[in-house]
Amino acid sequence: MTAASRLTPWLVCLGLALLMASTRTDASVRVSVNGVEGEVRDNVLAFIDADVDLDSELAARFYQDRTRRQVQEALEALGYYQAAIALELEPVQGDWVLSADIEPGPRITVRAVAIRISGDAADDEAFAALRERLPLESGQGLDHGDYQSSKRALRNLAIERGYFDYRFSQAELAIDVDEGWTDVTLELDSGDRYMLGEVGFSSVPLRASFLQRLVPFAPGAPYSAERVAELNRRLLESGYFDDAVVDTRREAAEGERIPVEANVGMRDRNTVSTGLGYSTDEGPRVRLGFTRHYVNNRGHSLTSEVRASPVNQGVNARYRIPLGDPLNDNLSVNAGWDNEEVDDQASERYAFGLSRRQEFTSGWVRTQSVRYLDERFSAGEDSGRSALLMPGLSFSRTRSRGGIDPFRGDYQHYSIEGSARALGSDVDIARLRLGNTWLRSIGRAHRFQLRADLGGIATNDFDDVPTSLRFFAGGDQSVRGFSYRSLGPTDAGGEVTGGRYLATGSAEYSYAVRGNWRLALFADAGNAFDGPDELDPEVGTGFGLRWGSPVGPLRVDIAWGVSRDDIPVRLHLSVGPPF
């Protein structure tokens, strides 16, 4: 071989390299799609890879061929199997420009949809409900995405419901391009449904029998991911644990029963809490609390609290005993001392009681109680001391969205309690209290709140009714523009003594101005009174500022008591959710 012949291959390679370098542009691709609109155009653009650098004519040809296949796939994904596609790729001012002119042609139509479930899931209502929600429907245009999402939804539901041996015995799209139709068939054979076995807990200082009462299902219950998640939620909400992880061990299943393991970490046994606050009703206030989260291995707990403000001081304790459902059914033994002085009203009371609180799946909370109340009181010229044994019953429900600063919700509370001389009390009393707060928003900016409170007392001797049971109006949570407990029937000296009845209402509108800040306008009306024909409502109106603080809404209001000739003006401050 001569020297010239040996150099020839190298010269050819060098020439090709120089040619490729001369055509290199290092430019991305700008794409133009014509002939289709809406979801079809969006899908074509989603399939085309425009983030490429085409460094030669050869690379450009390969890219154009690949793009043609991508456009065809994008159109077929939405049922356009007979599209005409014209692509043109050319360099323009240093960039590559791809123009796609598309004639989509007729779309494949879904002629028939057959979704069949066999195995244990054939009688599972969850699958029947899912079939109603699947996007596949006869008469609509073919969308491969709907087919895949339907298949995925069936598969996910099978796993969530414990059909771990499921399989698709048939899953196909039968497409006749010439006739323009497709038949969809999805047949799921679920196999047998697995069951939940015994729940095992990590080592904790609580009785095994008590821990099992936290489990929301019995051994042998059909498996569902929702039941497992509910157990995890209940453990965290019980107040005994600061960490909880629930695992199911499918690999350790015995037959079709899957063991469940709950790994929990106990929270600190004792907690001390402190709090500072201020409101125009009470002024500055301080609170010191102590909680023993588990007194014994049966899950009993103890809570105590000391609080003080210029108008109210108190010490209270509660011993809580979980019943059948520890989260939603418990018995409490309560004891406390309270002392309250507001203007010429004074009350010192000792109370001891027993109550059962039950929360139902509807959200309603029922509380059955009986308490012994010994109260020494005075209100203007009235004074006395009464000892009462008072059984009571209350229902309440709170629904809200938005966390500690809700934008929508409502609160309802209804209670009745009484005492009778025949049961050893000093006076016969029947006391009824009704309350409702309603909150709605329009968009983020506009918020509306309505509130109503009603109350009534039937008694054979109102003078012996303690002031803590009488009705008063006025204050931050009542009729703004008037001071706390300053409204109600008065004695000969003009001092407020409290009434047999209560009727107050409020309407408020607030508007978001910036971030968590809102401006509010409001009107309150109502009073406490002694007879149905003696209602003389006081009216307060004003404006305020709302700030969604980390501890709840802060409300600053300036209110005018417009029903009075002298029109008193008051500043109201309070912190906390509306209900």
C-alpha cells in the first residue's frame, strides 16, 4: 500500500468532519402547529421534543422523521388514526423552525364499553360506584388516556380494598380504523379479598385490652387501606402517643389474613402549659395548666388549671376515664372553684360534677351531666346563697374549613339543665340555652358571619337563682359597644341584676385588604330581660380590623352603642376562632 492510499481514509474523515462543522448551528427548535386546536393541538405540542440541538443536516433529517412519529402518536392517542401530516424543518436566522400542518381526519368513536368485575369484588359496592365514575362512555371520541386512567383506577381500587391477587383477564381496545369505531373491554378478576388480622403494638405502658379499644376494626374485617389509615389517625389523636406508624405485613399473611403492626412512641407523661391573654371583657389574664396524659395503664388522665384575671379567678380539675371508644366516649369527674366580680355583680362558687361526653360520626357531641353547685352571689341589691343539684343535657356540633382562621363553617349548641327542691336543691330551675354561629365566604375577599343566642329560665323563685345562671348581655361576644355583662334588668339603684331571658344577634361583613388582614363592619343587637313583653334591645355598630395570627384571628373593634342617647364608645379586643 502506498503512502497516498494510506492517507485517503483519513482525508475523507477530515472532510466529513469539516462539512459537519460548517453546518453546525447549536440551535433549539421553534415549533408551529396548524390545522388543529384545543386539546388536540396541546397534545401534539406535548409529544414533540423541541428542546434539542441540531448540529447537522443529517441530525435534522433524523429529528424530522422522529417528530413525524411523535405527531402521529399524539393524534392516535386522541382517536385520530387517519390524519395527514406535513412537516417542514428549515433553519431561519440561526434557529430551526418546524412547521406541522395537520389534517386530523375523522375521529374514532367508542361504540361499546364493557367493564366486568369477577371474584369477591363482584359484590363490592366500591367497584359499582367506581364504574359510574369512569370516563369511558359509548358515543364519545376515543381517548387512550381515558382508557389507561380507567384501568389504573380499577387496579388502585383493588389494592386499596385488599384484592392483592387481582389480574386483568381481558383488557383491550378493539379498533376498526376503516369503520371508525372501537370497543373497550376491561375485565378484572379480583380473586379473594384479604382480611385484617390482629393488631400488634410495640411495648408501651398501657394495657393490651385498652390499646385494642383504639382499633376501629375487629380481627377478620375485610382489608381496606382506609381502615389502616383510620387506625393511624386514631392513635395520633388519642393523646397518648407522639408518634405512630401502622404497617401491614402482606408477606406474613396466614391464609388470607394479614397481620397489622402499630409502632407507637409514648408522649411525655406530664405536660405543663402556660398562657397569657387579654380581652376587654376580662382584661389581662394568665393561665397555668398541668396534664398527666396517662395516670394508669387503663388510659385514665388528669387535667388541672389555675387561671386569673382582674374579674375572674378559678381552679379546676378533671379526671377523665375512657369508655368503650376512648376517642369519642369518656366519663369525666370535675371539681372547681370560681370567683367572679364584675361591677356590682359578685359570684363565688364551688362545683363538683360527673359528665359523659359522646361524639358521633355525624359530628354531633352529646354531653350528659350532673353537677352540684354551691354559689354565694350578689347582683346590685340582690344577694344570697344557693346549693343546687343540676342534671343536664347538651348537644353541639362544629363544622369548619380553613384551620384556626376558618373561612366557612357553623357552630350549633343546645343545652338544658335544671334543679328541683324534691332532689335537695334550694330552688326549682329549668334553664334552656340555644346558640348558632354561621360563617360563609365569597371568594377570598368577602366574608359574612351571623350569630344568634337565645336563653330562658323557668323558676319558682328568681331571687334564689345564682348570678352564674342568670342572663346578661354586652361585651366582646355579645352586644359590642357596651361593656361586659352591663345589659339586663336593673334594680331600684340602677344596677344590672341579670334576666330570665336572653336574645342577642350579630351580623358582620369583612373584606380582605392585604395578606392576612381584613376590615370588618358589624351590627349587634339584643338584651337580657325578665319577660317576653319586656325586651328592649340595645344596638351597637362599628368597624374593626382582623388579623389571621398563628394562634387564631385577632379582632380589634371600635363600637358605638347607638341605641343610647349618650352613645357610648368602646374598644373591643379578643383572640380566637369565631366558634
